[in-house]
Amino acid sequence: MTYGLSDKIRSRIRPQDDWNLRRCPHRVNPRRSSTRSPYLQLLRRTAADRAAFKEASIPLKGIEMGNLLRTSLLILLLAEATTLPAQQAGAPVTIRAAQVINGRGGVQRNVVVTVRGSKIERVAAAAGKVSYDLGSMTLLPGFIDTHVHIGWHFDTNDRWVDGGEAPDQAALYGAENAYVTLMAGFTTVQSVGAPSDKPLRDAIARGVLPGPRILTSLDQMADARLTPQQLREYVRKKKSEGADLIKIFASLSIREGGTPTLSQEQLDAACGEARVQGLRAMIHAQSAESMIRAARARCTAVEHGVLATEEALTVLAQNGVWFDPNIGLNFPNYFEYKPRFVGLGNYTEESRW
């Protein structure tokens, strides 16, 4: 079952699309469905239709969970990500549910959740009149995905698009991905990152497009030739452009052994300047050495780390650096497709992955 989509839309999505949506919502290929995507259809509707959809899309209704919760329903409390009209933002909304999964490892029963604007104010025992009574349903806060590329997509020929596309088409795909991601239950995502993330982020924040709250790096710094001073300037530039964080490549691909690409001095400069500017620094690091350098630079987080060692993980912990591993995604992917793609580009036998 596709989370959050109406029966009408759900019936138009083939089983393989449904699985892709649940597994990786921001990479689903809507062109594989039997009809055009629901979001592109939405863009063609009249203003009145869009306003009606906007109100109806506040997902305060049950979503079947299949094998996980056959007898209960999941309700997504979309707080900041929902497109509530501005005039309603100051008024509290109260929601009663039979069960609330509070996100802290507990389940509370027969309670009322009070939401004001973008904040969940309190969860208390049920009493009095409420805005929404969900009966026997279960209420759950929206999910957060810390690493997405909200604009990535396939074209009409089922090929991944990496530039060269008309801006209007790219914008439509980004808006479509945002809608699908929200309907999959993700109310905040961190997109790392592309310049096109900014107008999409801002449109969602204004309430004119349905989608999750987006935090974006606006770019990915992959130029290993930059000096420490140039890296500091890069961080300041991204800050002035409105970036929410900095994304830096500190190693090659795992297909190339994850060799470090930035020196300790370079990472010290980049992550140090990010702290000065009040920005988080996310580091793409595949090898143990690149992870250790990022940790010693006290960067905020290390992504991937497929070739991590016990030493690298220990140094991360000692320096208070977050680790966002993707081992369960990368290894099966490369093992599965290696026979098909080995010999193309940097996909070599020596890479081992």
C-alpha cells in the first residue's frame, strides 16, 4: 500500500512503483506508472481545484501499513510540512487518537495532541472537544530523511537525468518529488544539494506547493584543488546564498577505493568556517582515513563510510561527529549490477564493489 495516497491515485501506480516509493520516495520514477504522475496532474488543475486539493492533502486520515500494522492505521502529523492556510497558522489544532507513537520510544493511549503553527505544543490525556477525532487510529509524527537529492529523477526514457534538461522540466520533477516524498510520510528532508533546491524549499515554506520542509546545501563542494582560504570563502558564499548546511566531498567513490581527496588542513578550514557561520558541515567520506580526517576537523556529520574501520568509528565518537551510513544501500546495489556495468567508466573489477 502506498502511504498517504488516495485510492484513486493509488490504483494508478503499478506494484513496482509502489515498492520504489516506499523504499526510496524521492527516486521513484512516475513515468513507469500507467498514467501521468498525480502531481503533474495537479499542476494542470484550476486554482480552485488546487485550493481544494491543498485542504484535502493535510494528511489527517488513516494510512494502511500492510504487514507492519494490519489492524491499525498510521496518521502523519505534518506540522511544519503541511500546507495550512496562513490565516489558520496561529490557531491551535487538537487531534485525539487512540494511540500516539511519540518518537521517543513510547506509546501513549487515548490522548490529545495540540499543534500550533509549526510546533507540537503538548500531548495530554483526552478531554473536551477536539478539532479532529481519529477514533481507534494511531498517530505518528512525520519522518525525517537526512540525506536526499530532491531533484534527482528519471526522464521519459527511464534514464537518470544528470544535467542538460530544460529548467521548467527540472522544476516540475522537483515539485513532483516533493509531493511524493510528503505523501510517503516524510515531513522534513535534507537535500544535498543543488541550486534548484532553493526555490522549491522557499515555495513549500510559503505554502504554495505541497511538500516536506527542505534543508539544503544548495551545492556540493567537490573541487579538491581549493586552498584552505578558498574553502572558507566558499562556505561564506553559501551562507550568503541561503544554504542551511554545507556538503563537502572528502573522498572518491567506493569504486575507486574511497581515496581521500582533501587534506586535514583543507577540512579544518572548511568545517571550522562552517562553525563560525553557524552552518552544519556534512562530509562525503567513504574510506576510513577520510572519515578520520573529517572527525579530527570536527565536522558535523560523515555520510556513507562504506569502508569504515573500528578505529574510524571510534574517532568519530570521540569527536562527537554524527555518522550516517548507507552500507545497506550501496553494497547490494553494486553487487547486483556489477556484472552489467563493470568496465564502464570507473566501474572496474579492482574496485571490488
